[in-house]
Amino acid sequence: YFRLDTSVQSRYGKSDGELVALNHAGSIAFDFRPEGYWSPFVFADAERDDLKRLDLRLSSGGGAKRTLRRSENGDESSVSLAVLYGYERVAAADPE
């Protein structure tokens, strides 16, 4: 049993003929045995924003969750430990 979550978002906007928003983002997360006492997971997020001159922002990681207590109504107490990675590439400024 596993859980896979994905998301894709795109934002575009103009005001008075001028571009005011242009952003694209996506994410994916994979949990193996999310209902178990030990649950390994991996995830990644990516973003691009032309107006902020952000060519790419990437964050990813992996780790494990240990469920300490789970009640019959679905509440739980857990502890997670993960290793994270981040990368960012910004576009060069336009010469004036």
C-alpha cells in the first residue's frame, strides 16, 4: 500500500495590458505504507517565475516517519526525519 500525491499549478495575469503574474509550479510526494508504524517517503517541488527572474527552484528530499501512537478516531502522534536538498537558479539581470 502506498500514497502518491501530485500537483501542477500555473498562474498568468495581465493588468492594463501589462504582464503581472507568470508562475509555474509542480510537486510530487510518495509515501510507502503511510498507515504503518514506519513509513518511508520522498518528495520534490519545482517552481519557475519569470517576473521574479527565477529560472528554477527545486527542493526535494526523503526520509521516514515513525508513528508513535494512533487512536481509533484517526488521530496520531508521529516523528519524521528527512534529508533535504535545495537548488535555485536565477536569471541574469537585463543590462541597462
